[in-house]
Amino acid sequence: MFASERKQKIIEILEQTPAVRVAELSDLFQVSEVTIRRDLQELEAAGLLKRTHGGAVSIATASFEPTLTEKEEEHLAEKKAIARAALDLIADGDH
């Protein structure tokens, strides 16, 4: 199988499942993990997937994960209210 065919198949797999592992793709295509990593790097550079530790996820899956800053700012008023309530429970001399 040519590299272009393999990369197209990887994209098709990611359309069916949200994530793939390098080892699984290596077994499926009977190529080395190094070859799969290179394919995934090229597909990520083309904006077709997002690399993860040990594999890749589809762009659709990756785009739903909020950034750390977004998570910190989400429900900020509620988080501050919880902190104030917790502070009221701490007595002098508590550690």
C-alpha cells in the first residue's frame, strides 16, 4: 500500500472512531510504528488530525476539548462562592 493510500485510510478510520493508536495502525497496515508516526505528523501538519501521546484524534474530537484557560474561567462565580463558603468554615489556627 502506498503512503497516500494509508494516510487516506487513517482519515477514514478517524471518521468512524474518535481516536487511533500508533500500535493499532502499525498492526493494521503491517508497517513500522515509525512509519505510522510519520504519517500522523504529516496529516497533522495538513490540519487533518491532532496528534496525541501514542496516537491521534480526529479534528472534530480535538476541537471539543476546552483549553485550560477556558476551564479555569468556566463557572468562575460559582467557584468563588464555594471558596468563600469554605473560607468561612476555617477557624483561626486551622491549617
